[in-house]
Amino acid sequence: MKISVVIPNYSGKDFLVNCLKSLENESKRDNSHFLDVIIVDNGSSDGSSDFINYKIINKNNLNNELDNIEYHFISNKDNLGFSRAVNQGIELANSKNIEYICLLNNDVEIESNFIYNLVKSMEKDEKIFSVASKMLQYKNRELIDDAGDEYTLIGWTKKSGDGISSKKYSKPRKIFSSCAGAALYRTSILNEIGYFDENFFAYMEDVDIGYRALINGFKTVYSPDAIVYHVRSASSGSKYNEFKIKLAARNNIWVVYKNMPWPQILLNIGFLFLGFLVKYLFFIRKGYGNVYLSGLKEGISNRKKIKKIKFKSSNIKNYFKIEWKLILNMFKLFTK
């Protein structure tokens, strides 16, 4: 089976070296999948382009040592954002009639049988849109980074298992959305529901596309056997910074506006207001209150640039299922 692996990169050459090495090691171990690796560079200034070009040339001179992996390079002059970069990769993969697309951050290292286990989970049900991996912390591999994302009634996203033992979350399950830093997507469903929303630039775009899949009756599942090690915040530089906080706040407004029909927004407006208020108070304590507030204001004032999902009566059962999921996920906020 031929699978495209799309890796967006922005001045992450040092991380990319390790990521590609782990993919090459996987291709040597498992020859059941041909890996079509598409690297999309967003105007890096650290020599990433030279390294990628060298990698492609060098691979072609390896006398078929890596005969089931192939590299392709898309170079952007400027930083077009995560969403646009992965969409460029998806478009290239789609032109080759690739059935599955794996998205990988440049700051991950994959474990043995990562691709195989993602595909095995995907093939259990044709209604599965995406399969999330078990992401472990790169520097402390005994701890989980993300074991599937859940979206809640108050507009918060929960990274399941964050900071707890890697022995936990050992069973597959349905989840709200995959972290796009290490997940598999079904191309045919991407073509049906649309690619990642490029207005988001970065952050929450994976929750948005997962939400869209649920509206249309598709599923996202978690595979505990597909393991990656994740550096965390490699591109943005830190857990909390002005760039990340403002974009995440803006995009969270857009997730609600875009995916919830107006009756659902009115039903949940009190809970959403409470969620945004608590986050605002939290960021005041961190010294980023005004940054977070400006992100919310931008999300509200510029909401018209976002194309709202058209309500279809045929999906009404799915909206009820989503509402129930948002309620249940509230309880998961208080558990690891």
C-alpha cells in the first residue's frame, strides 16, 4: 500500500533530521507500505531547504537501500501556516490517488510499526476518518503527551493523558479529534468534507476538521499501538507565548461559529462564556490576559471570513450526538 506522509516544516532542520531518520528506519523494517514522504517548507531560514534537497539527492544514490520510500519537496517563500502547508501536501498526495495520508510534525520520532498500526486501525471501519496516535514526551518517554483530543461544552480542548504514565490509555477508543501532529487521515473523506481550514493558520485546525467529520457522520479513533515521541512546542518555542495564545483564542471562536448551528450556539452560549472567562482569568495570572482577549475579539470581529458549515436536516442526529459528546467530555476535564 502506498501512503503519503506529509511533514510541514518551519526552521526545524534539527528536528527534521531525526524525524526522517525514524521514517527511514521504519521503511527498512516494514516493506508492506511504500512511503511517499512530502516535506512542505514554510520559508525556513535555518538551512532546512538545503538539507531537504541534499536528502532527496542522497536518497537517489543509495542503490535501492530505501526502495520503499520516496521524498518530495514543496518550498514556500514565506510562512503560510500549518494548515496551508499540510493542504499543499494533501493536494499533491491526492493527485496520486493515495488512499491514506499521514500527517507528522517535524519534531516527532516514530516508533516501530507506527504506520502499520495506524493503517490496521483505519481499516476496521470505512466510516473512520482519522486515527490518532499515542504521543509520548520526547524527553521523558515514560509520560504521555497526547492520547487523543476531546472538545468540551465550554470550548476547551483536552489532551487526554497529558503528563501521566505511558502505560495508561492502552485501549483503542473513539475520540473527538486527532492531533494533526501524528495522525492518519482517509483521503476520500477529506475530499468529501474539505481540507484543513487555512484561515486558522495554526492551532485548533485539527479540532475543526474532526468536528466537521462528526457532523457528517464519520468517526475518529485512537490507536494505542501507534507510538511517536514528541518534542512539544518546537516551532512556537514555548507552551505559552503571545503568538500561540492569540491564535488559539481566535480559532476557538471560529470552531464554535463555523461548526455549531445557531440554535446550538444559543443553547451553549452560557457554558462557552464561562469557559472563555475562566481562560481569560487564567491568562491574566500568566501575564497574557490582554493577548487572549485580543484573540477573542479578533475571532468575533472577523468571523465572517469563516465559511459556516451549512446545516443539513439529514445530519440532525449527528448534532445531537455531538452535543452529548460535548457534555460527557466535561467530566473528562477533571480526570487524567
